[in-house]
Amino acid sequence: MDTKALEVEVIPPARPGRRRRFNAEEKQRFLAEAEMAGQSISSVARRYGLSASMLFHWRRLAEEGSMSSLGADEAVVPESEVKRLQ
């Protein structure tokens, strides 16, 4: 009987209580990796210690075009300011 050695990747957990922030390029990189053949949202989320639901949310935003709207470092103006200027 031939036994194969299983390769196991140990992923250290994120430090509790620490909120990580990702810019649009990082989010798009995670999503692009999940789109590659043999990958899935869940496997990418586990690899980087993310919630799969967060990646699904980012994917939905990307499909709607929401993640690329502020890519040029544009200033965000409150809706009340826009209405006042109109």
C-alpha cells in the first residue's frame, strides 16, 4: 500500500480585535484570485483570514460598479451639499 504525505498549510488567525482595511486594488486582487481556475471564494477567504461573506459582498459591489467609482482619489461630497449646489 502506497501512502502519500499530505501537505497541510497552517494559516495563523488574525489578531482578535484588530480591524483590517483593504483598498480597492487589494479587494480586486482577492476577487481575481477567487476567479482563477481551481479557486473559490471560500478558499481565498480562508487563505487570507477573511470572511467568505465579505468577499461575496465585494464581488456584488464590483459587479454593480461600486468598487471602482472612487478609484481616482476623488473627494466624497455629502448628498446635502450636492442638493444645495444644484
